[in-house]
Amino acid sequence: MSSPLSGFLGIAVVVVLLWYGSRQVFSGVLAAETFFAFLFAFYNVINPAKSFSSAYFYIQKGLASVDRINEIYALVNPISDTPGSRSIDEFKDSIEFKNVSFSYPGSETLVLKNINFKVNKGQIIALVGSSGSGKSTLADLVPRFHDPTDGKILIDGVDLKDYVIADLRNQMGIVSQEAILFNDSIGNNINFSQEAKDQNAIIKSAKYANAHEFILETENGYDTVIGDRGMKLSGGQRQRLTIARALLKNPPILILDEATAALDSESEKLVQDALEHVMTGRTSIIIAHRLSTIRHADTIYVMKEGQIVEHGTHEELLLRDGEYKKFVSLQAFD
């Protein structure tokens, strides 16, 4: 109400001054030039006076923002290093889920129920299923974004909780459906969270991600600032930058969460080609709705209501009259 109220009060005062001053002028008590000088002085005072109300408004707005920021600072991260945590410098053998169940804090509904499977080093596995089946939640457990409610997740035979979180996550590269970019240069976005990398290494990773050509076409190449969340780039271009970032990190474990779901066909082809470069020689966990992107996976796990209901290769699952075949039929129909 500050702006309309101050505007109304200013006009009301001017009306009163004009009414009272004109009476004084016509009655000869006040000279006309004196009255106009007074009006001019009052007019110059109005805007500074309004700024006081604006300042009060911004102070209140700032205080509200401070309260929200303090709430975030006061939050305690439930995922923390356990006493005696060990470092992990190399992924050697496998990732194994043993009787893993999970429910979100404050909820009694199990999102994942008794999940058991093993991913050997160098294997590509895919998680498919309808929305809400628990695919993304399962993938989020690997970098310890959440901890299982029951069961264990082991890397090289050691429970994830026994590793230093920073070291554990350094072994992983994550490409999600929503590209996470910052209002900075293209080069800095690719090099994000890494130690200073040679420019040639950044360019090499961009080439493998099919991003080098469009980067050169931008105004300042690798020094081009892309805006908040990469708003100056298309969806496919943003996604290829996150893939280039993953390539530069060169992680042994790769998690792809619906990396091509929001793209058009042309962008999807470019991103898919880039992902094939990324997955070469790496242990990969892929979450996908579009089954064409995972048909070459070593094992496909089909999830339904938080459980694994089928698993096998693309060809093996097609021979069964199950959930996977239904998905394939629906996409072929589309």
C-alpha cells in the first residue's frame, strides 16, 4: 500500500494547498509569485518524501528475506560423515543393493521395497518404469542424497555410510533432466567444481559432448556468459554442457537421470551421441522413459510401485509378456 498511499496523500496535499493558496492570493494576503514559488518548492519535496516510504518498504522486504536465509542456515543436513569414515580414491569392483527399502522422512509409505541387484565395474544398467515407480529415488541413494531406511548399498563391498561423502561423490558424475548451469562463462560452467583445468582439456571434453561447434558460434566462444541457468542457450545446448562437465571430471561411475527426456528429436540425437562417448568404459546407471536410449544396456531393470518386477537384456525382456514389452508397445504405437 506504500506507493498508492503516498501518491494519494501527495495529491491531497497539493489540492489543499491550491485551494487555500488561491484564496489567499485572491484576497490579497499573498502575492501570486510567492504562492507559485511555494508550490514549486513543495513539488521538489514530494519525491524525496516518497522515498522514505519506499525505503521502509525495502527494509521490510529485506528483513523478510533475512528470515528465510536464516532458516536455510539453521537447517541441519541429515546426511553427514560417520565417525571413522574412510576415503575412496578408486572404484574397483561393483555397486550392490542389498534388501534396500526407502521412505521419505515423515512418511510411512515405502517408495522402494526390498531392492536387490549388483552392478559390476564397466557395466551399463538401465532403470525403466512409469512415473512414480521409484527410479530417480533409487539413483539418488548411490551418491547418498538420501540414506536407505532399511538395507545397505555397498561399493567395493563397503557400506556407503562408511565412506567420506566428498570422496564418494568425486567418484560419480551426474547428468540430470534439468541442466544445472550458472550465470558465468561457458568455460567456467564446464570446469565447475574442478581444479583449474587446461583450456585444451575443456575444449576436448566439449568436443566429445558435441558442444564445441555451437560454443564457437557464440559471441565470445568459451568466454560467453550464458545467463542465469543457461537461459541464453537451448535445451539441447544446456544438456551438452553438463555432459561436457561430466566428461571433464572423468568419473568412473555415471548416473544419467532422464538426460534426454525434455529434448526435441534433433537435440536428443546429438545428446545421445555425446552420452555414448561418456559411457564408454564407465559404470553407468541410466534412467530413461525413451526405451530407444537404453536398448544396448547390459541389464535393464523394470520397476513398478517401488519394486523390481523384471530384469534382463532388451531382447530377453521382449520375449516375455511383461511390463517392459508393454512399454515398448506403447512407444511403438506413439
